[in-house]
Amino acid sequence: MVMSSCLMVTFLAMFLSCNGSHHVPRRTAYREGDIMLGGLFDLHQSAGDNGTCRDLHATNLGYAEAMIFAIESINDNNTLLPNVTLGFDIQDYCLSPAIAVESAYELVVKSDHRFFTRKLHKLERGQRVGQI
């Protein structure tokens, strides 16, 4: 739970420390896992022509934090998914349809690669776990 709290504080500080327009990396929060869950959130308003994002959406930041909290809660409970760790790849698309489509495509391509290279004994190759 301490790890969860540290991640939340780091995640929040990263967004609140920015003033005005700033460049936001697409990958906002990431943790490796046996099964990866991707999340696309509009954490900032409108992407400018130069790839900058403006003004934090605090409510949507809460949704991303809720996703992290839910995944970490599942990982902390040894009876829910024994010997399997969920990971996450959360990306900010800044209300830009172009960034959203590109990020969604990247999540699908990366998830297929990771899924096919993982050694999960009870899951068969080609069986999609899911996208959020």
C-alpha cells in the first residue's frame, strides 16, 4: 500500500507542477505486469499544434488514479489472481482525436506483443485478455 501511495503522489505532483502549456509524454503512468491493461484519458485539455497540452482535468486525473488503485488492489489480494500480476499503461491524449487513435493503436500492438511473449500457462496464444 505504501508503493500505491507513493505512485499516486508522484502521479499527482507531475501534473500539478506544470504551469501553462507544456509537453506531456504520451505514457503517463506505467507498471509492467503479466497482463497489461491500457487506459487512455484526457488528462489535459486540447493539444496544440506543437504537441503541447494545457490545463489539467482534475476529474479525469481521478479516473486514472482509480484505475491504478483498482489494479493495485487486485494485485495485493493473493486470492483473486494467484501468481498473476496486472500491469498498466496509462496515456494522456489531451482531447486530441489524432493522439487518441494513435495511442489506442499503440496499446493494441504492444499488448499483442507482450501477450504473445509472456509465459502464462493457463492462457492460450491468441486469446485476447482485454483493452480498456
